[in-house]
Amino acid sequence: MASSERTPDALDTSVAHIARVYDYLLGGKDHFEADRAAGEAMLRAYPDIANAMRSNRQFLARTVRYLTEDEGIRQFLDIGTGIPTANNTHEVAQSIAPDCRVVYVDRDPAVLMHARALLTSAPEGVTDYIEADLRDPQAILDHAATVLDFSAPIALLLVAILHFVPNEDQPYEVVTTLLDALPPGSFFTLSHPGSDVDADASKAARSFNDRAAEQVTLRSRDDVMRFFHGLDLVEPGLVQVQDWRPTTPPLAASGTSMWAGVARKP
Ligand SMILES: C[S@@+](CC[C@H](N)C(=O)[O-])C[C@H]1O[C@@H](n2cnc3c(N)ncnc32)[C@H](O)[C@@H]1O
């Protein structure tokens, strides 16, 4: 097991941060007053939001299972990890293939504080944690290359994170930089809240933006599709998270308002 665990420099509890708001909405324990207030405001705007987030977690687990079991992927770069909860990427992957290697990346010190839970690799595999910002993809690649073999296929996971990269921070260029570094046969898993699915999701995003350190940018299905440029989407294509190869009935009565897809780099 490789470890990059450090004591976080600063944990700002005066304003809501998405890692902790997400933890609150998922029923976790790692949140402060400002996070709970933002979470409650989002629930008022979008009563089904907790189910939407749980559906997103289920999508993540299903795709990791699919990539490991059906596509033989053994390496994962999971950026925007979040505070550890059930079915973290390495737990799902290593339950199928214990030799899987997983690099986690997040910029939030609250996630770093829990990195120990992400570093419980099976002895045959490796997990590592990098504190870094998605908007600096080269720094992520440089560190990941010390753990992952970039001559063998890697699955890049950007699950519920790209909406925190506004257009002025070049989200499409960031994704291209990451994908260009991966060899053919690699995979890209993305989920992203839509601007064109459910009006309540837009209200929840506005309510979050009023209270939080980060700002959310919702995107249309067409704009989310552009992230897959040059890749081959696997079936069923770009759909809502609950419709991507479901194995259980949908949790959210009104759908989840999040676009999701998995694609192969040719
Ligand atoms: C909604 S959570 C998603 C967690 C997990 N991927 C999931 O889908 O269950 C978003 C995570 O992305 C992280 N994040 C947001 N913007 C980021 C950035 N620019 N660089 C690195 N991490 C970021 C947040 O700190 C948070 O932990």
C-alpha cells in the first residue's frame, strides 16, 4: 500500500463545501453547520436530491464493477473522490480483482483527513491518495504515474465533479489532457448534473451557489456529450445515472437529473 496521507493545512468550516454537503445528504457524519444548512436548502429546492446522489453512488459502483469484471480494467484514476462512504472504488474493484491499483484525487482537506479509509488496499493491489485540483491535470498525471502503469489501460473516473469546473477554467481541455495521457483501451466514466432535465435541480444548484465555497455549473446533455469527443460510448450511451445498466429499481421518483456515460478510448 502506498500512502500520501498528510495532515490537512486548513479546514474551513465557516462556509459549505461540497464534499461535506454530499456526505450530509448521503447520511454520513462528516459535516458542519454551514454544510447542513446548504444541504437543507438544497433539499427544500429539490426534495429528491438525496436519492439522486445515492443513485449517482450506485452508478459509480456499477461502472467500476463493469470495468473490472467485463472489460478487465485493473487501474483506476478516481478524481473527485469525496469523503469515503460505502462501495468506494477500490473496494468494488478489489472485491473482483484484488490486484487492482487505484489512485484517488480530491482537493478538499476533509477528504484528506479520511484518506486512511481509502488506503486499505488488498495486499495484491495498491491504493494511493493525492491532494490535488482537477484544474491542474498535469500535476495529477505526474503523481499518478508513480503508481499506475500508463502503458496499460486505465479507467479515468470523473463522477459528479466536472460541474465544479466552470467554463472559464477550460473543463474540456482538462479532460482532453487527462485522456491524451491514457493508452488505447482505456475507459472514461463521467456523471454530470444536467441543466436540461429537472427544474428542481437548477433551483438546488442556485441554492448551493448562494451558500458554498465552490460554484456549480449545470450542463446540457449536448454539452456533457462533448466530453466524450473521440471516444466510443458503450451501451446504453449517455443516459441518466439510474438508467445506466440498472440492477435495482430507481431510487428517485422523478429521475435523477444527472447525465452519465462510460466510453472506451479507441
Ligand atoms: C459530489 S462529490 C462526488 C464524490 C464521488 N465522486 C461520488 O460521485 O460519489 C464531488 C467531489 O469533488 C471534489 N472536487 C470538486 N472540485 C474539485 C477540483 N477542482 N479538484 C479536485 N477535487 C474537486 C469535491 O471536494 C468533492 O469531494
